[in-house]
Amino acid sequence: MSRESLNRLAMVVIFLALVYALYVLPIAEPVTALIEWAQAHRTAGAFVYVGCVVLATVLFVPGSGSMMIAGYLFGLGLGTLVSAIAIAVGAQCAFLMGRFVARDWVAKKVAGSPRLVAIEAGLREEAFLIVVLTRLSLVIPFNLLNYAYGITSVRAGVHFLATAVGMLVPVALYVYLGTLARDIGQILSGAATPTAMGYWIAGVGVVAIVVLTWLMHRAATRALERHLPPLDSKDD
């Protein structure tokens, strides 16, 4: 199974898990209490969330789940803002770890990767664009790429800004998926009663996000290929 297929499968699994969290009685009450606390203490909740995501990013925990959780807890607007900040700061912390703390380990991890060699060549000419496109295309997994960029020639400031820009749209899509998960969970638990149109909107929203994510990755990968030497699609 390709990495893109695994990413889409993971997205669906996390989405269903969030829906399940509000539907199953043994954990429905704690989850509801967490949502209510985050909504009542937005500033504190946002700081706790950012801290957890930064730590998770440094520890290689996949970020798609954390983005959905932001929508689940904070809604679309605040969730997108908080998640975008958390993802960018977490990526930058991992970048700095790769550059100053774990450089030898990272070098061994990515040794011989033709993708990274091609990316390094592109960074010398179009650093900002290359970082943005790699964030969108996922030719190298997000968490590994954070560390890998630490041993390249890209400047820290460029890496941070380009990561923030490149991840903004994916963050918004995943956060929106998290808001849908919460809404559907409330419907299944009986906390909300939507119209028939509400069901259609939720269903179409899930399908649209999966399709948009696939199209975004595909378009970014093709754009990246035009700016870099050929990439070996079998390389991890």
C-alpha cells in the first residue's frame, strides 16, 4: 500500500475514532467534559494543546490526529489558528533538534536517500518554495522531514515560515474534519438532532476533504518534481 493510501486510511480511522468517542457511553462523559473545559478556558486550553502537540511532533507522533483534535475541541476558527501555531512550532523544535542535538542520528537515518539529495539541491536555489511543496506533497513523512531539514542548508527562519505557510491549508482541512467528527458524535449520542440536509452536508464534507487532500498532495508532488531532479518513487 502506498504512503498516500496509508495517510488517507489513517485520516478515516482517526475521524471514526473521534466520532466513536462521543457515541460510546464509557468514555462519552470524560470527552464531553474535556470539550467543555477547553471551551470554557480557551487560553489555558490552547496553551495545553500547543505544548502537547509540540512534544508529540518532536517524538514523531503523527500530526493528523492532533489537527482533528483541535477542531474537536476548539471549533474551526480557533482550532485552525491554534493547530497551525502548534504544528509550525513543533516542526521548528524538531528542526533545531536535528541541527544541534541529533545531527549524527538524523544523518544516519536519511543516509543515501535520493529524495533528500534532490531536495538539498533544490534548497540552494528555491529554499522557501521547496519547503512549502515538500510539506504539501509528503514525499518524505512530515515528522522525519522536520529532523531531516535540520541537516540541510535551509535557514531556520525560512524553514519556520515556509512550514507555517505550507501546512496552513492541510491544517484547516484536518481541523474541519475534527469539527465534523464532533458534530456527528453529538448526533449519534443524542445531544443534537440535525435535519436530513445536515447529514448530507456532513457526509459530503468528509468525502470532499479526503478528495481535496489527495488532489493537494498530487499537485504539490508534481510541482516539486518540476523543481528537483527526478525522485525515486520507491524510496522511503
